[in-house]
Amino acid sequence: MASNELAKSTSPYLRQHAGNPVHWREWAEGVFSEARERDVPVFLSVGYSACHWCHVMAHESFEDEATAAYLNENFVCVKVDREERPDVDAIYMQATVAMTGQGGWPMSVFLTPDAEPFFCGTYFPSEPRHGMASFRQVLESLVHAWRTKREDIDKVGRSVVEQLGARGAVAEGVMDDATLERAVALLKVDFDPVDAGFGRAPKFPPSMAVDFLLRNHRRTGSTEALEMVAQTCERMARGGMYDQLAGGFARYSVDGQWVIPHFEKMLYDNALLLDVYTQWWAITEEPLAERIALETADFLLAELRTPEGGFASALDADTEGEEGRYYVWSPAELHELLGADADWVIDLCDVTGTFEHGTSVLQLRRDPDDLARWQKVQSVLRDARRGRTYPGRDDKVVAAWNGLAITALARTGVVLAKPEYVEAAVAAAELVRTVHLDQSGILRRTSRDGVVGSAHGVLEDYAAYAQACLTLVGVTGEAAWLELAQSLLDRVLEQFVADGIFYDTAADAETLVWRPQDATDNASPSGVSLAAEAFSTLASLTGSARYEAAAQQALQMSAAIATRAPRFAGRALAVAETIAAGPLEVAVIRGPAGRVDGEPEGEVAPVGGGDFAGLLRVAVKDSPWGTAIASGLAGSGVPLLEGRGLVGGEAAAFVCQRFTCKLPVVLPEDLRRELKTTR
């Protein structure tokens, strides 16, 4: 074969490279067969569409005819979208870190025809600089070694696979109250008392750690936990990492003060942060929390929603080859656009040359003294920004990240009485169900333009989407979502668990050089912690001891990390907090006339009454976050609803623990009181 094969890919990142003179292939067994036939190594390049340095290396090297010709002659070249194939990325990133001491993207790995890594790196410049060899020099030295030291290369590859792929004992522990208390204490030590957040620059949004602290505060009343949350959430929302004009968070802050972002906007970050700010408001009713939750949800619907009803993966950091160009402003631009308001905005938004070339990212360190004036300015600047080149959008739909968005939008829609968010959540869930899930129960990880990709879903896809379906059981009252979630999680037990270990890939998926498994919560929750959450919720809705045991097994895999480094076990700790608070179950029963907010009038018989919507809102808002909630008609097929009915013909709520329920209540204020006294 002698062509670039990426034009037919469903990955926008791979399609970005379809015009390269490099003869790129997608990851497949045929790649390694070709390498054996030609007796050449495989060059594996891993990246993602919003990666700045991926674009740089592509422009410098992959678009260069001479470099491409050398690659084509001496290697089989493979491009992988790390978001589409997290299993491949995880394996070779582990090798890259082990062999070089660091990792990142673009990841450049050289493999034997048996897929064994023998040389790893990240970005290589086109010319030697700062002590780094050029990419061409690296290629030439590897070709020479391949021809003259083949036995040594094969030995290195085998050694890496043997050492990193060896199945070691998974460190386990117990997620008890002492573990949770210790985690809060360790986070306090790591907390930045001046600029908030944890650790030093660069600062990533600590969504999962904040989620844990909020749940801990709700259970224990810890003022320290809530104070860390409040300071961190406020600094993030008021700094440059948050888009003060259109909502939505960038991926991280390059500095420790939350001023300058790395400008790409990721779906998973915004889904997780939406859930955090909604939960913060649910506990404190802090106005800033409500504003940021609403704006972030609106950002998801306005800028990441796809025509098919799902959510795109990311917005790029670069426009016209410059990072952040779409988002930054100079004083001169503001004076031209705003006239007499310019100086006020320059002071309010700290337009002091905080970025490059005298430009600044807008911040909002304090509330405007004239809200109407600020809203007018926002409108003017948004309109002006629309005239700029819009960042590239990676519009593939990832099942796991859509699962996170579905859960967050569904909860926010109920808590903040925004039915359009619930409708969007249901539409995304339907897209994943109809496009990503085949008749045999296999979930595919990605789709684009309604066309499903070939990559099998990994553990995080099954678990995050199952949790989304379980959330919809409570929000929509539709029992079909429970059936779907149960089938997904049954497959997890059958295909992803062996000898008590949760693996990231299914037993019947493609066989790689080793089977990855990692319980670490990083930029997004691990598959293990998501599985713990989904199994815990399913156990609460069904009363199944089998699912409860699965949740505990998953948490045990995270306990050792939680004890040492709680920032990297935030979601697992959050799940453990919800369990420690009961775990509770809340059943909200409605008659045929009970309606969720936004449900069309006139479509149900006038039987039954009461404030079903009010009860459901209190159930989501005032229960420990993540509590299993079921709503709908008694006898709908949801075990938690069985045997419970209307009270005096009115909608009723039951607060339960292990299916033993207190007396039902019909008034939202009584349910709120019941939930407070149950803790």
C-alpha cells in the first residue's frame, strides 16, 4: 500500500492528517502484518485534535515532503486518536513514561512488528534545538539501529512488555470513614491558601476532588471542606480559565493564579464542572454557583451539541495557527468596540497584557457594579468575537464523556428548573443507545455524524453511560433506562472483571501487548471509579447484593490511591461519601397526571395530583449527591418503586435505606426536612 488512509476515518483528529504526504494508517492488525512483510518498524503517533503541540509537529514534520518520504520508505506509520483509542494510548504512554521519565502528546513511539515498544518520545522538533535532536535525526538513528542492532531492539521491546505487562497484585484497601477523613486532611495540606486549588502550576480544575469535598461537607458538616470548595470554585470561575463572555471552562491554567488558560475546551471538563457548580449551589445557594452552572450548561448546548443530539468532544486551542487568538483582547480593540465603556471594562476585566503581544484574557475578579452595563458589553464583545475565526471543533461523540454530560445536565435541569437541559440529556442518551450500542450489547466508543466508529467501548464508556441511564431513571421516570443500565453493567461483570480486578478493556475486545487497568482518577474519572458509582446506584435501585459487592470491589481498587494521593481518587472518594451517607434511596411516586417540569400538557389522564415536580427537585437537590433516585408510576418495573403508591391521591416521596422506607411525605418541605434528619 502506498497512500494515506485517514480520509475515511470517523475521527476528526485523524482526518486532520488525511492530507499529509505521510502514508498514515489507522491502528489495525494489518499494520503489523505489513511491517513483518517489509521488515520495518512501526512508527506510532498518538495525539488528539485540540493538542497544540500535535499541530506543531504535524506542520513541521508530517507536512514536510522529505520527512514524509523518509518515513514512508522506512516505517509503517500509524496515527491514533487517544480519545478514540484510550486503551492503545494508555499502554504506550505507560511505556513512554517508563522509558523517558515523562509523557505527553504528541506521543511518538517506535514498535517492532509484534507491537513491542523499543523507543519512545513525545514532540520532536524539525531542527535540533535546546539539546533536542531533530525528528529526522531520531528517524535516521533508529533506521540504522534497526539494520545493525536488530537483536538488541527486539530484546528491548520484549523486556518492556514483560516488565510493564506483568500482572502484579493490585493494591487494595478499605474506603471507610478513616480513609475519608484522611483524604480531607491530605487535601488540606495540598491546598493553595492564596490562590486556591491544589498543588502548583499548571493547575487543572480539580473537579473530582471538589465533588468529594462537597459530599464530605454535606455528610459531616466540615467547614474546612466547604471552604476549600468555595475558594477554588470562585477563583476558577472568576479567572481567565473561564470564558467570561460565553461560558465554559478551558482545560487548565498554565499559571497558579488561574489567569492564563490552555485554551482548548473539553467536554469532560465542562460536564464535571457543571455537576460541581450545581452541587455547590444545591448546598449553599451561592449566586455565583448558580450563574456558572447555568452558563456552563448553556455553553454545552450552544457550542458542543451536535446535530444528532450528542455532544462534541472539544474545541481547539488554536485559530489561524495561534493559541488563544479567538479569546484574547487588546486595549485598542476594546476602545474601538466599546467607546466610553472601554476603560471600565479594562479595569473590571484586568486587561493589562496578561497574555501575549499585549493582549489579555478577560477575568472577572469581582461582580460588576452595573450588571446591565456588563451584559451590554458582553453582547457587544460576543458579536465581535463571532467575526473571528472560530476554533476547530472535534465533533466526534465519545460515549463516556456524553455519559458525564447527560448526568450533569439531567441533575442541573431538575435542580435549577431548566427542562431544556433534561431534554438535551435524554436526546444524547438516545443517540448513544441507537448509534453506539449494537444488538449483541457491545458499546462502541465513538461516533461522528451519526456513524459509529469501530473502536470498542472501554470500561469508562460502559460505566459512565450506565450511570447516565440510572440518573435518567430518576429524572424521567422511564424504567427502560434501568433495563439498559443493568444490561451494560452485567456485561462489565462478564467482560471487564477477572480475578477481582476491573480491566479497562473487555475480554472479547482486541488483544493488545498487555491488558491495561488503572484506577487513577486523572483529568477524567477512571473506569474503575465510574464502575463503583454505577454499581452502587444500581444496587440501590434494585436491592441486588451482587451489584453492591461489585461496587465495593471497585472501591477497594481505588482505596490505596485515595490513602496516598486523594487528588487522584476524587471520584472514588465521592462515591464512598455517598455510600457513607447511607446509602439512601429516594422513591418519588406520581399518578398518571404527575408531570416532570416541561412535560407537555394534555397527554395524560387527570388521575392523581400533588407536587411531583417539587418532590423530585428536593430529592435531587437535598439528598446526598449521587443518591439513587427513582421516580414514576408504581408498578413501572423499577424495584425501588414496587409496593409504594400515592398518598391520598397525591404524589409521594419515600426516603429509604436498603429498601426499608420511612413514612411517605407529600410536601416538598417535608421531604427536605426528612432528608436533613436522615443524615
